[in-house]
Amino acid sequence: MQSDCGDDWPVGNRMNVLDARTFELLGMIVNTSDAVQGEAQSHTLAVCDGRQIAFVRDSFFGSDETSCSIKDPEGVIIRAGNAGFEDTVYYTMSCPVVCETPVDLAISEIGFNSAVLFWTGTAADYNVQYKATTATEWQTVANSTSPMTLSGLLAETEYEVQVQSVCGTNTSQWSAPDTFKTYAPCSDVQDYDDNNYTSVRLGGKCWMTSNLRTTHYADGREVSNVLKYQSPENPDAEANAALYGLLYDWYDALDVERPTKGTQVQGICPAEWRMPNEEDFAALSANDVNTLRSTNLWITNPGSNATGFNMLPSGQFNPDKNRYENLLGNAYFWSADSSSETMAHAHMADCHCYMWYDFVTLKNYGFSVRCVKD
């Protein structure tokens, strides 16, 4: 709010500014020096927060020729007159809309043709603009809110993206740009025995969507100890293998003596694919285990398979008891990371709990294998 008062306005003239509902004194317009004849003085008071305010004369004297006007932040005159006006003026202050620029723009769940954007802001609606870093023209998505999925992107392409607040008819500055690169689409793969596998991207990697069923390494060598689930309750080993995949001990799965932790090892996987390590499983386990489990075959608590991973309750081979266990109840997977000469990391999900278990066990147990591709 601003007052502009003309000449012959003496020192000490005051106009009180009150909250019209609570009568709280918000401030005073006070003349601090005599106005020079023919010149105007300007006083500014910050009271802009959308409330009704009252202007009340406290000490206002001078000649009737002294003029004074009170204006809102847009320059609209609220009250104007000479020094003699004494009536109280009420006015609801309409503040200019401050449209804040969004902050903390982040990108996640990057796929081959989509990505999810997150940001922080105070507006109800936002504009999002994006383009390939090699392009010159932006594409805009209006009426967006956080989070939003940006779709229809090109695979293996670097993009930059910005967000803008929309506040009625006003807009903010665009946020600082952020960049990301889409992945190549995950492809199907075939093992040496001509078994076919589909794949899905999770945690930035392509994962097979079914358990490995090969009896040979990619170079044609035979796997020495192929395990097919068989028990009195589930006696058909061939049918079990076709549905749930084969089980392998860690030595056969890795095809090496003891790799350094965190290294990438092809092992029993097809060419250009490899055994997952602890880093890969950490990224995979960021997904709720319910979204990884298949929608059927589990004794209880089947999953939604929302991720497409299609985790199956394929059980294990227990060498200590020389028997197969937990078909329909548990899923076990080998990690490439060794813990000691005889122990290695593995991961398990069971039908009674909605969580992953990361554990260390003897390398001669029989678990499932899921291969990954970078």
C-alpha cells in the first residue's frame, strides 16, 4: 500500500492502518518532514496479506489544499482527498499473486519410453516442458501435478525437462533444467538349449521374467549338476522344471571358483547376460515384493506381479537333508557375490511375508537363477 501526499503536509501528520476485524494496528503512514510546496511525498507500508484493512486519521492537519491519496499494490486509488477528510476508509487488500518457481525436480523410474517426474511447489497446477537435448523446440504438458509420468519418449535418448508453476493467469519462472537418458528396450533372449525368455526393466537392468532352465553354458558345455524339483507331493520332475525352472548350486551357476564381490560374471547365463550381484538385488528389492510375485501358484499371498517380474515359488534343494523343499511356498535366488570359500549371498521371498530376505548360505544348496542385462 502506498500514500502520496502533496505539498503543505506538515511533519507529524499520521494515518493509522488497522485490521478491520481485530483492530490490530498494522502500521502508520507518518510524515517525517515538511513537504516542500509544489512537491509530493510518497510513503509505503507493507500490509498485503488479503485481509480487510481500515485507514483511520490520527493526526492529520494542514491546509485544505493539501491532497492525499492511498493506493493498493496495483496502483489503484483506495481513497483520495484533501487534508480535511476524516471518515474511516475500509478496503480489502487484494495482493498480487506470487507464483513461486518449483524446486527439487527429480526423475525416477526411467524406462525406454517413459520416466516419472517429481518436484516440490505451492501451486495447484504446473506446466512441464521437455525435449531431446539435441532438439531446439520444447514440448509442453499443461495441467500437470507431481508426480507425473512422461511417456511417448524415444529409446536411448537424452532429454532435458523443466517445470513451471501456474497460478491462475500468472506463471512462474521455469525451474532449473534436469536431464536424463532413456534406456534401450529390454529384449527376449534364448539360451543354448533354445529355451526362450522374456525380460523386463527393473532398477535400471533387464531381468528375465522366468527362471533359467538351461542344462548348458553359453559355450555348449554341460552343467554338471542340474537339479529338477521332485518330492512325494510333487513327483513330476519334468513338469516342475518346465513350469518353475531348474535349480543350480552356486558353483554351477557362477562357473567360477570365487569371483570378487561386486564383479560381473556371466556364469550360466546366455551371452551378453550375467548373474545378478548384491547391487542388482538391492535395486530390485526397492520394489514391493508383492509387485514382484506371480499372481498364482503360491500357497497363500500371491502377488500382483505389477512389475512383470513374475517371481515363482520354485522351492530349493537342501543338501543337508538331501531333499527338495518349499515348492509353492518360497522363492530362492543366487547372487553372484561370494561370502567365503563355502558360503554365498542369496535372496528369498516366502508366502507368509511381504518382504525380501537377504541371507548367506552354503554354496551347495540348489536355488533358482534369474539373469540380468545392463
